[in-house]
Amino acid sequence: MKIRLMTSADEANWDAYVHRHPDSTHCHLTGWKHVIENTYGHRSYYLLAEDGPEVVGLLPLFLIKSLLFGNQLVSMPFLDCGGVLGNSQEVIEALVRQVMKLGIELKVDSVELRQTTPFNTESGSWRPTGQNKVRMVLQLPPSSEDLFRSFKAKLRSQIRRPQKEGMRKVLGGSELLGSFYEVFSTSMRDLGSPVHAAKLFREVCKQLNAKVSVVYHGDRPAAAAIMILFHDNAQIPWASSLKKYNAFSPNMLLYWTLLEYACNQGGRYFDFGRSTNGEGTYRFKLQWGTDPVPLNWRKWSKDGGNGTGLNTHRATFQLASKTWQRLPLPVTVWLGPIARKYISL
């Protein structure tokens, strides 16, 4: 078996393996290599394991170099999933050893693998991260009519309410990104969090099988989301609604629009995205009938300890978040991507 870095000539074989592997996600596709490189310029290290001419495993990684957070190798930054895929435990072990070697060569402070399945390896000291984080996943019935009937009366009423208030839903692609970013950037400012560059979402729509949904009040966007489709799974990495429309519940119509589409396209699973157990977004997603699925993230640090991360600077971040909320929106749209580039979550 040989492990080497993927080249552009390998991309078709890489993606073919991703499509075949039962534990793969859209996060493993080479489209994300182009999204992140083209948006933020982070260097990628896509490790390819081969047995003769056959691909038997892979591990996509990005190097994120930061004075504040330290240097990290992450699979995959900005996403819930990623990590190592292999045909056997032997292949997985070999890829894990290789990434540890790579981390030492690159002098990183830590390596993080965002696994969807439990991570088993005897190589090195890997500790779990994201223990309080879960993916909220709903198993879909054969049709959207069946899904709607399965909801409690209160939930069905909440879905209908925005349209009774004059709101309308639109489902499309990159042509809706202007409305999406208007909602998303405002929501991130109000939460005190740096916003991604608008280019990231343009690249997502260019490179991946993505749909954009917007709920409008008149001609103004009130809620918006991006959904990525892969095999029989649909995932929402980004969704936001504006606080001033909360009374009309536009987010209920937003999620139903995407659920209806995914279901009617033959989807079997709908991933509402990452939440913290017990918090507000967790309870919101739970009402749809979702099941919490624990994240199996694992981190290796060069010193064997906790490494560098957000928790190390919690007090600083709380102060920065409160300050960020008071900034004018154009300032946060300008400054946000500069900071967000280095935050791998």
C-alpha cells in the first residue's frame, strides 16, 4: 500500500471512491478543496491511499496557520464532517500515522479529524472533541405528504403561519445568494460572530450540489439557508433568520421548503446541522422529530495536551463578541471574512 498526496489528475478517482464508500459525506468531495482554496487560500493536503492502481482510502486536510489559534491540520474546516475513510482498519491506521507524521513535519500544534463514525486507532494519543455537539438528523418518509402528516398539529400550524402573514418561499440556486447573504451577514453580526466571505457561498454553489432557499416578506428577505445534497442525504450547513421577523416564524417555512424538496427528490436523511445539546437550536430542531447523532471528532496535539483552541481564549472571545454586535453591518461584512478565515469551526 502506498500513501501520497492527491494531484489534480486524481480528482475523478478520489470522488468516485467517495461516492462508493458507505461512510462518506459531501465534505470528502474534492469540490471542497476548490471552495476553501479559492476563498481563503488555505493549503490543502489530500492524502490518497492506493493498493496498486486501486484507491483504498483517503483523508482530506487543510493547514490553517494562525497566531491566535496556533497551526492546525483540520479535516474538514468550517464543516461538521470529514476525517479518514478506508477499506479496512489497516488502511485507516496507515492514514492516521501518515497525518501525524505530516503534522510533525509541518510543525502544527494539533490535528483534528471530524469523523462521522467512531474513530478507532492505536496510533498516538487522540482525544475526543465536540462532546456536547450533535448532528440533528431526521429520517425521511417516501413523500413530503407523508412527512407533513407525521408532524404534530402545532408544528403544521407553525409552518403555515408565515404564508398567512404574507410571506413567500423561493427555492433556487446562486441567483438567490444576494438575499441569502443579506440575512446571513446580519444574523452573524447580531450573534457577535464573524461572517464568512460571500465568495465562499458562491464557490459552494459552483462546486457542489447546493440549493438556496429564501423566505421573503414583501421584497425583503427574512430567512435563508443553503442545503447541500449528497446521495440520499441533505444537509444544511448554514441557515439564518432575522430577529425582526421572529413573530412571523419565517424559519419554519424555510426549513419546510427544504425538507419538502429533499423528500420529493428521494432523500432518506435530512441533517439539520450541528447543535449544542440542550440549547435553543437543539430544541428547535428536535421538534421536527430529529435524532441527535453524536459527533465523533478526534484531536491529536503535539504536546499530548489540549492543544490550542477557542476554549483557551473564552474570556477574550466573549468580550470580542459583545463588541462585534455593536459594529455597523458594513464593517462586519468587511472585517468578518478576515477573522473567519482562521476559525475552523
